[in-house]
Amino acid sequence: MATVISAAAPPQQEPQPGPERTPSRDRVMGVFRATPFTYATLIIVSAVLCVPLVFVVSIALSSDQTVNANTFTILPREFHWDNFTRVFSTDLPMQRFLLNSVIISTGAVIGQMLSSGLVGYAFARLRAPGKNALFIIVLATMMIPAQITMIPQFILFKELGWVNTFLPLIVPNFFSNAFNVFLVRQFVSRLPSEIDEAAMVDGLGFFGIYRRIMLPMLSPVLIAIGIFTLTATWGDFMGPLIYLNDETKMPLALGVQYITSTSQALQAPPWNLVMVGSILLTLPMILVYYLGQRYLYEMDISGGSAGVK
């Protein structure tokens, strides 16, 4: 009986862990390391972009004699801080203008945040026939110029009796817009759908899931929408010009233009007071972007993972 002797195969040795072939950390960080030339370029560009703001401050601190002589300079030579109090003592109700801007902007921000979150979440999660086609139609409305719908909207609001009220400037925001709906839909699409399924198993419905689970996760994109809406509404000039006739209902953006009408005949407008009003329009936006920039970054970079952290 023949015996078959087979040579045992040598045991396979596991590969020894060796250094990974990845770029060194110094090389990767070197790509993003700023050089003195980078800082110099940023400083120069920032200085150029800040020239208009510095010029506005210089005019705002100028005296009436400088305004009448039209001898403005980019860097301020005078510091009449009393101009910031004089602007509220003119014949125009500047305090009322400021309050009207706060009311209109707050209503618009609340409306956009409420409606955009619901509509965007519905487009991202609900299953309905024709949903994608409807979403495309919503996006297509972004290509319609605002000037085309201006007259039909005015006729509609006139028939409703809303002219010379805040309603035309606030109520449309409770129906969202295509851009904000797109932002929310894309944000929700990055969130895992297992979160919704687990909530449904626990007995939550559509609004329960949105209010208890999704709404906290959507805080970055909703705050970003609020910032965008506040920026557009706070400095809006055309809307109040069309719908508001009463001087006491005008916002600050329209009231600043009315300061020029306080000048006498053949006399230069009080540009120092006009620039003070412009600063009052600009400073809140700078403060809002400074406080909300973290949410803008989370919305754009982190995406859906920002709400899961």
C-alpha cells in the first residue's frame, strides 16, 4: 500500500505592521500653513475693503461746517460724537423707524424659520407621488425676477386691504421661499433616515418627529436662514417704499433716505446724520454675523453631521 506523503505547506506568516504609506503630517499641514505673504495679502485686501466703512464713519463724525463745505476726508479729523444723539432729535421719528425695522425683521425671521423647516423636512422625508416634480417647480421659481411679480403682488395686497400695513412685509415670509426650502431639504437629506424610523416605532407622527427630534438637529440651518432673512429684511428699501405710505410706519432703511429731506432749500443734506443712520443699519448686521458665523460654518461644512454630534 503506497503511502502518499505530502509536504506540509509552510505556515503563512502574517504581514508585519509597517509604516503606512501616507503623506507626512508636516507635508499635509504645509499645504495649509500661512506664510508672511499670505498675511500681507489679507491685510492689504481687508484694508481696501474697509475704506468705504472708514469713510462713512469719517463723515458721520464731521461737523455741519464740514458738510456744508463738502471737505470730507477718508480718515476722520473731527469727532463730533453728538451726531449719534442729534439724529434722534430731528423732525423725523427715528426711534419709530428703528422700532419698525425691529418689528418687521423679527416677524420675517420667525416666519421663514418656521415655514422653511417644515416644508424642507417634508420634501426630504415624506413619500408622495410627484414630490420630485413639485420640488423642481419650487426651485424654478427662483428664476423668476422679483420685478415681474411686483405689480401682481401689490394688486393682491391692495384687494386684501394690507397696503400701508406691515402685513405685506411679514406674512409672505410664513410661506417660505425656494432657496430656504432647498437648504433645509439638503440638510435633512444628510441625516440618517433610521432616526425617523426609530421614532415611528415609538409612536411619533410626522409633527412629533419634527418637533422633538428634527428641530434640534436643524438648528444650524434654521439659524443661518434667520441670518439671511434678517439681512435681507433689515436693509430692505423697495418693499417698504411700495407698501408703506404713513411716515410713522416706515423702517429705518427708508427713514435714512428721508433725512435728506430735512435740509433747507439750496443747502446740502445733512450727510453726517445720514451716515449715522447708515451706521445704525450696518452695525446690527455685523453683530449678527459675528455671533452666528459658527452656525453658517456648521450648515455649509458639517452638513447633517452637525445635528448628530
